[in-house]
Amino acid sequence: MSKRKIWEFTLPRYNEIPNVGLYLKQVVKLISEAVEPCFGLKVSDTMLSNYVKMHIVSGPVKKMYYRDQIASLIFVVLAKSVLSLDNIQTMLKMQEKSYSPETAYNYFCDEFENALKYVSGHNSEMLPVASESAEEKQLLRRVIITMAHKFTLDDFFNSLNSENDEALEERKMV
């Protein structure tokens, strides 16, 4: 996605994530389609299985993953770009003590999209997403801002490298 469009990125909201039970390959496809076009993140079944084996995300029920697990996996896939898996696990445990999976995930989506708009220059300030400023939310906001900076920088350098590659190809043709 070009630098001009990163601010348009949206994540599926909690109620948009299927809760019928998906097999691992279907979960990989769903998460890949959500994040890869914008951020180039590669998601594999091995990667997701490892998050379950490490007890970062709860395991499947009869080989099926449901909405809560998928929402957690989306967070893990994005957050691992800036946090260790141990710190991600700590954050998920903090969230579980304070908020329902739906509340926590939708808050994450709102904050992440808000941060992308701000960091990419589309908004002049970070808009307040929630009125309460619990410690968990402050921590999450810091992580999300870091993620937004990382993804925006990656996008900028990818665009710059593409332009350089195109200019080099043009010089070869002359």
C-alpha cells in the first residue's frame, strides 16, 4: 500500500470475524487477507500453531478456531513486529483481567486505525478513543503508536526502494 493510503487501512471488527469455527488454514487465509496487503506481513499455519503451543493464544476446540482466538491472533501477528512474544502474552493476560475479548479487540482496532491516520500525517493529532485511561489502555496505546510508526516507516522505505528500482530500470533502457 502506498504511503498515501496506509491511513485508510481497517481491521475487521469483532462481530465481523467468523464465529462458526475455522480450521487453521482458513484462519491463516483470513488473517493474511486482513494484514498482508497493507503491511506485507506473512502469516503461516506454523506461526499460528506456535502461538498456541506457547500458550499465547488458547488452542483450537476440535481443530476449530473461534472469534476470540482469531481476534487474539490478529493482535499477535501485528504486535510481534514491535514486541517480544513474552510481552505480547503479558499484554493479553492484562486485557483478559480487565475487558471482554470483544471490548479489547474493538478498542485495539480503533486505536490502531487512529494511530495510522496520525502517524501517516492524515490527522494532525491522536484522537481520544476512550474516555477512561486505565493503565492497560495507556500501555496498549504506546504499543500501537510504535506499531504505526514501524509500519509507516516500512511503507515509506518500500516506496522509496520501488522508486529507486524503477529509476534504475529506466536508466538501463536508455
